[in-house]
Amino acid sequence: ACICEKNKRVTNCRLENGVCWCDSVGSGVSVDCSKLTSKCLLMKAEMKGSKSGRREKPKDAFEDTDGLYDPECENTGVFKAKQCNGTTCWCVNTAGVRRTDKHDADLKCDQLVRTMWIIIEMKHAERNAPLDTESLKRFFKETITSRYMLDGRYISSILYEKPYITIDLKQNSSEKSSGDVDIADVAYYFEKDVKGDSIFHDNILNVSFGNERLNFEKTSVYYVDEIPPEFSMKSLTPGLIAVIVVVIVAIVAGIVVLVSSNK
């Protein structure tokens, strides 16, 4: 990996023959980081990011909208692929987050789908002193590797765009060995710590820089699975459903016109 000195709106950076190449956000076009990126690509990338300039979420990233429930666990401690509450059932990923609509008890969940990428996004409260990006990155990397015993190679990035801190944990099926801590567990411990509800016994996580405590206003966790989630139309936005309905109505109207003209 490398840093794109001349363009921050990029992803997937890699060194090729000593040159840093990255994919421009929004278009996926490869750009040479030793040169200026074209205005068109920069504008496209800017539109793709959210209004606050924060990094876009992957297409299939989803949040846990259900929160806490009483799960069924395998003897090894992992989630059973199928979870139920009374007669209502759904399929979950390795983080125990629902990845299908809710169904009746006949639902089949063939496999426990792996969550390979967890994005933790925290918004910190206003501070008197500005935060040093390098100290912040170092603190979180050291905390995650020592406190939660996660191998540092699974921390793919720590990004600071004031007031947002975004931590990426990536660990796919082929990378994780039996002795490795699971990123889903790390993220759960970490989220509890940040929200002041630590799972550790008498060991509170104190996030301080320059003798000033860092308080968080909001923490969101997004999950990306090895197989995209299977949410139905009900999970689509009303706007998108309206567009689909209009298209269907137009097609039906077209068929009716054809039928009448044939007569």
C-alpha cells in the first residue's frame, strides 16, 4: 500500500514499479499519484462522497438495525446461521447481524456467511486542542492490537477527517487462522468500550490526547459480508420503489396499448 500525495479521494492504493497508483472514488479509474488527477475525475469523486466529504460506504455495507437479541450459539461460540424469536426467523452473518428479511420458521439458512470487512465510524465531540492525526492513528492501532489482541494486519486503515474517525477491519475466510481473534468480536468489544459500556472487568478504555479526554457523540458500525445481504423490496428506499412502480406501470400501459391496437 502507499499514500496518494496528490489526491485523497482514492481507494485501493498499490505500488507499481515504484509509482503509487490508486483507484479514483466514483469512477474506479486508476490514477498515477505522482501527477495531478483530472478535474473531471476529481468532481466525480467529490459528488460520490457524502456531503460532509466523508468516505463513501461500500455498496453492500449495512448497519445492525435490530440491536440486541437472544442468539442461538454453536458450541464453539459462533452464531448459528439461523436465528429465531418465537416463530419469526432470519439468517445472520458471523457478526450475528441479520442479513435477510424476517420469515417464518421454515426459513433455510444454508451457511453462516462471513463478515469480511467491518467499518467503525466515530464522531468525536468538540475539543479545545486540535487532534494530531498521527498520534490518533498510533493510539487506535496500538489499542486494537494490544487490548483486543487482533493481529495488526487485519487493521486495513484508520482515517481521520475531523470530527470523524473511521477504522477498517478486514479479515476474509482464507486469511483467518484458528488462533486469530475474529474482527466481529473485536468490533463488539470496541463499540462497547467507546460507548462507555466496557465488557472488560474494571478496565475502562480512556481515549485521551494532550490531557484532554476524547468524547464520542456517535458511533456507527457497518458490515460487509463475503456474499451480499438478501434484503427484499421492503428494505429499498421509498424513492427507488416509486421508480420501479412507475416503470412497471409504463410497461403495463404499453402492453395494453399494443393489445388494443392489435384488435
